[in-house]
Amino acid sequence: MSASPSTDVLVIAASNGQNLQLAERFAAAARQQGQSAAVLDLTAIPLPLFTPLAQAAGIPPALAGLQTRLAAAPRWVICAPEYNGSIPPVLTSAIAWLSVQGDDFRALFNGRPVAIATHSGGGGHLLMASLRLQLAHLGAHVVGRQLVSNGTHPAKDDSIADLITRLHQLLTPQP
């Protein structure tokens, strides 16, 4: 499902496994609250790893579509696994590509309400701290509550619904 200008919440999955399933649950919760929602699977977007050499080779064709989808949604939920105690490479690389577009590296993120969640084999708390720090640096308004789940502590529907409610209560940036 693609985001359109009428999409209230774009749920970004930074893996095609448990976090994609978690993203689908967030989108369903948003719809239950009367919001339009779409899921974006970052693993399905053909972006090369961001490096200075890759940047010198030119802007990847898929980047414009990704940027358009992200810009069209006033609110985001990011569902990502913890990789080696931090942010997964697919998400880090996408953010790097997005931040070198235009003169203002914060433009896409600045003032944007974002909720963060994880389903991780490990603790997931290091990811949450890293992601919160990066998003705050980019100017996003990150919801104070976050969702950390794993195989023994699955995400609860009421926690997902609460995060969607909190996300909706944050002000969106004005164009």
C-alpha cells in the first residue's frame, strides 16, 4: 500500500520479518482510530548503501519516490530491529540518503511527529536510545513512550493503540 497526501500515518518497517508484522499492526491500529495508514517496507526499496562513492555516482532512482512517500505523510511510526546494539543498516542508509537531498538536511524530519517501536531478538533498548537521539538531532518530535517487544514479551494491542493516540496528539509541521 502506498502513501498518498491523505495518509495520516506512514508506518516504516526496517526489516521484512517481525518488524514488518509489527508495522502492519500499527497501521491497523491507526485505521481502527479512523486514520488512514500505509506501511512502507524499507527492505523492498532498491537503495544502495550510502557512501561518498555511492553519492558521487549519483542519486539512486528510488530515492525520489521514498522522499515523496515520506513527505506526504504528516506522522510516522518506525518499526526497526536492534542491530548490534544500534540502528539497522537499511534505516541508517535511507536516512543518510534522505539527509543529503537539498540544502537543509533536516527538512524532511524537522517538526515531524514520530513514534518508535521494535521487535528485537535482543533487548531493543539500545536501538530505542540510538534512534531517539538521531531523530531528535534531525528535528523530529519523538513520542515519549516507545514500544519494545520480543519473542517472550510480544507487543500488546493496547500499547500499540496508545502510541497511535499519542502520535496523533503531537502537532504536525506547517508547510
